[in-house]
Amino acid sequence: MQRVLVTGTAGFIGFHLARLLLAEGFCVHGYDGMSDYYDVTLKQRRHAMLLQTPNFSADEAQLEDAATFDRVADAFAPDVIVHLAGQAGVRYSLENPRAYIDSNVIGTFNVMEAARRLKVRHLLMASTSSVYGANEDMPFRETDKADTQLTICAATKKANESMAHSDAHLWDLPTTMFRFFTVYGPWGRPDMALFKFTDAILKGTPIDIYNNGEMYRDVTYVEDLVRGIRLLIDAAPVRPAAAEEIEEGDSLSPVAPFRIVNIGNSDKVRLLDFVDAIEDCLGRKAIRNYMEMQPGDVPATWADATLLHRLTGYRPQTGFRDGIEAFVTWFRDYYGR
């Protein structure tokens, strides 16, 4: 039985990944700091559900606490580490940038050190589509240059990619970084647009629509995303003997067992169409407050997920209307509304 240490298991994506791994017979140990960035009760409910499942155990502590994380990792002795924990939220990074340095840089360094010491078979870590920053050529490809991040949140994730590459090179540690594209679905985060819009429409309060609705996002249903992560666990990169061996379009490093992979739907959805779909599911109209673009935001994201398909044979494919319907069903059931 493969042993997988997952950070952020009380979080949105970590919860769904842990459920999938457990269903497929993995032994999973979770690690989560239970920060109060959003409703801790929601995190506690997620963990409580996981703890009812055989082969799941968990510790609750901050990643910045290196001694505790080392103790937990050493005791569990994982074959694989999937690092999903971190300070989320692009807009929050404008208010509290230090939280991103502490969690996303220091916390990630502690995870990398444990992976190196334990010589895990594969280290997989979350990045974000925000690292593409001011890039305008779409769809975004993993081999594109990405040096124009627009927020501290994105910059810390790009730093994680660079840190991970150096460790992969120095210690021959197979490492995959995945770049997420606007993940949504049941048990989602209250700070994300779908959650906020659904809540506000049901309450009859206005929703803020930035850039007057001319925003486009490659939205990825959470169950599609974690399926991609699950399949990538089995696709550990191998250091190439020569750069000439790397196939065109592959982000595999010429000097390390290191790769970056987009996980997205390979499509972009207009924000106004997204809002229309929420209204249709709820049977109510939103009170729309049109606003200018926020600092740090980008007008569009769009993933080229060809590499994910090449490595795993899998393509995320849940349509955004189906995904929104699943979220709304969960939301109304969870909150009794």
C-alpha cells in the first residue's frame, strides 16, 4: 500500500485529493494548519469526514513549524508527498503579503527538506496559473517564459518552482509542480467567486463583477483536478541523459528530474456567462455591481493541458454549467438554503 503525505487536507483541494486516494487504496496522512483565513468550521468538517475513513490519519500544525513537520513526516515515512497547503487568495496578498512569505516560501522549504531527507519516490507541489502573470499569448504553455508575476502570491509560487528545481537537480529528487487554473466545486473556499456569488444571490445582496465582466477564466472542476494529480503521482519525471531526449512541448528540465504541468480545462469562460449559469441554477437574478479591474488581476487565463494528457492520457472535461450545478446543490444542502 502506497503511503502518501498530503499537506492541506482540511483545505478544498487537499480534502478532495485525500478522498480520491483513500478510495483507490492509498494510505494517507494529512497535515493542515487550520488557519483562520476563512471559516475554520468548514475545514474541521472536511477533516472530520476524512477521519471516518480507514487508512487516514492527520496532524494539525503550521508548516512553518519545521520540527513538528519533520517529526510527522519521519513517523509516517511516506513514499510520496503531495504539497497543497499554503496561503491562498490572490487578492488577500494585497492586504497581508507576509502571510504568503511565511506559508508559501518557508513552509514549502520545510516540505522540500523533509522530502529530500526521506528520499521520497515523488514530490508533487501546487503552483498556480497566476505565475504566467502579464503573459498575453494564450493558451498558456508550461514552456512559456513566466517572469512577470503581478502579486506576491504568484511570486511566491514562482519562487517555489525555482526552489524545487534546484533541489531536484542537486539531490536527484523527482519533482512535479502543477499549475492550477481557477478550481471550483463542492466544499469550495468561501473567498472564491462561485461561493461568494452564490451566497450573495441567495441573500439578495450585490455581487462585485470586476473589469465590467470582461474577464475570462479557464475554470477547472475540483474532481477533474484531483484526478489529474492522482495520475501524475505515477508519472515521476526522470533526469534526461541529454537535452535532445526531451520531446517538444515537454517542460522536463534538461538538468533535473523536474517538470511543470498545467491542470486546466483547456477552455476559457467569460465571467458574465459564469454568473448567468449561477443564476440559472439558483432560479434568481444577481444584483450586479460592475467595477474596474482590481490591482494584480489579469483579464484572462487559458491552459494548454496537452502535456497532462501526454503524461497521463487524461483531460479535465467537466463543463462549467455542470460543475456549477454540483456546487449549488452542495451549498444549499450544507447551509440549508
